[in-house]
Amino acid sequence: MSQGHITVVGSYVVDLMSRTPHMPKPGETVLGGPFRMGPGGKGGNQAVAASRQGSQVFMVTKVGEDQFGKDALQNFTRERIDTSYVFIDREEATGVALIAVDDQSENMIVVALGACGRLTSADVEQAEETIRNSAVVLVQLETSLEAVKKTLELAQKHGVPVIMNPAPYQKISKELLQKVTYLTPNETEASLLTGIEVTDEESACLAAKVLYQWGVPQVIITLGKKGCYYYNGRNTGTLYPGFQVDAVDTTGAGDAFNGGLAHALAEGQSISEAIRCANAVAALSVTKPGTAPSMPTKAEVTRFLQQR
Ligand code: ADP
């Protein structure tokens, strides 16, 4: 199948993770371990998910002039992701996520976006040609809002479809939402966006209709292991059930889904095929620990879909 490239405009942070027997109380120090470190950030994770499916991916983000920034460039290159638009901030450090996971698998996360929180509209403008030539643009809400706005503006100007994963939730205007082609909130984000508590197919349908009325032409609400709900204004919408797998670690499932969706749409698959692919990429990602490292390869997804 012929295929255009994907431009991802989003965050890159280094995940610094430690287990802890219990969460420290304010003022308390807990001896934890083991410690794990790896590439993270919704933008970076989604770029890796799409690239491992075989898409050509351009990453637009910002890192610091430090060791983590150098590691970022190496990681992207190892994942065959183009780094022409990975900008270097001379003042801010590369972003980090400080993650503590306790014995009950509960987590506490502090994200310091650092450099990638300072991606400017002028930075995004430098990638205009690449955006113009993209089959799909993929954006989240984990960078500066001005970068998100510029991305949507340029994509609209050049008629390029945009997937917006509205994560983490930020209040965004209807004017901005109207520039999005596919909006992919999870249950929490769909609830915060619409004020309708989304927990199942029925409530997802109500929330999707609200988002559609606000001007989003295609809404895909992800529902964890239940799969996702798709609505485009016709009929009542469709539930695409998730694939049954033995889940080990569901962090990054949404990132896998969005990367898989972008890849399949860029490849020219129909929306129902693309959602099936996104569900498969996400299901396989939850069978392994970690976020970016847990993204499956194209061969794994093909084999998995043949078996179902
Ligand atoms: P997020 O990670 O953003 O909270 P979800 O939890 O809605 O997003 O998951 C995104 C997608 O990942 C789902 O639509 C589904 O395809 C897949 N998924 C999540 N959890 C599971 C699971 N336990 N088993 C199979 N697929 C899953």
C-alpha cells in the first residue's frame, strides 16, 4: 500500500521510574527500587508506535542541551524517526517524568515538561513543509498550547487530516476542536471535555454526539479493554471491541492506539480497518511493561490480527 509520512507534534520526556513499598507521605523518604529509566512523553511514545508499524515519522519537539537531550536524538534515530525538527532549548532542561509505583501498582507521577513545554509556534512553523506533505498529523496536549494551535492552523491551511489526542486534559476552545479531523479522548478526557461521565458505550455515544455537534467530524473515544467507540454523525456510532489479552502494564495504551491509528490512516486504510489496527497495536502494548519499549512491531501486529 502506498503511504505518506506522519508528523507528530508533541512531548518528549525521560521516564524515571522506581518501585516503592508504599507511597511516601509528605516529608517522608522511602527506600525504593529497582530503578528504570527510558524515553517517554506522549508525543515520543506515539511516534515510536507509528514508526514501529512502518510509517515514516517526523518528530516535532524540543529537548534541552544536556545528556537527556542527546539520548533523545539517539533514541529517535534508533527508532527510525526523523529528528530534523527536534529543537534544542539552550535554557531549559529536557523534560522528565518522576514516576513512583507502589506494591498495589498504584502510581504517582510528576511531569516536568522542561524544554518540550517551550515549543513555540515559530518552531512549528519551521516544519510547515513537512506538515504540508504529511498524510496525517498527530498532536496531543502535552506541549505548549501555542504549538498545538499552530499545528492545527497549518494542517488546516494545507488540507492535511489531524488526529488530536486531547491528553493530558486541558481546557481547549471549540474553535480549536473544529480544526481537528479525528479526536481521540479516553473516558476521563471525554468526560472532562463534555461534562458527561463516560463509562460505557451508552455514555460514550452521548459524549461523542456533543463533540460532533461542537464541530469535530470524527470522534473516537477509547474505553480501555472495552475497546473504543466511533461516531461520525451517521446512525448511532459503532463500538469496536478491544482484543482480549493478558494485560501486564496498561500505561501507554492510549499512545499505542494513537500511533497505530495514525499509521493505518496514513497507509490509506478505511476508518474501520484503521481502528482495528489501533486496537491491536494497543492490545499488544499492554502485554509488555513500559510505554515506548512496549510498542509492538508490524510483524507482531500482522501475526496477531491473522490469529483473530
Ligand atoms: P489511555 O491509556 O489513554 O487511558 P485507554 O485506557 O482507553 O487509553 O486505552 C486505549 C486503548 O488501548 C483501548 O481503546 C484499547 O484498544 C487498548 N486497551 C487498553 N487496555 C486494554 C486491555 N486491558 N486489553 C486490551 N486492550 C486494551
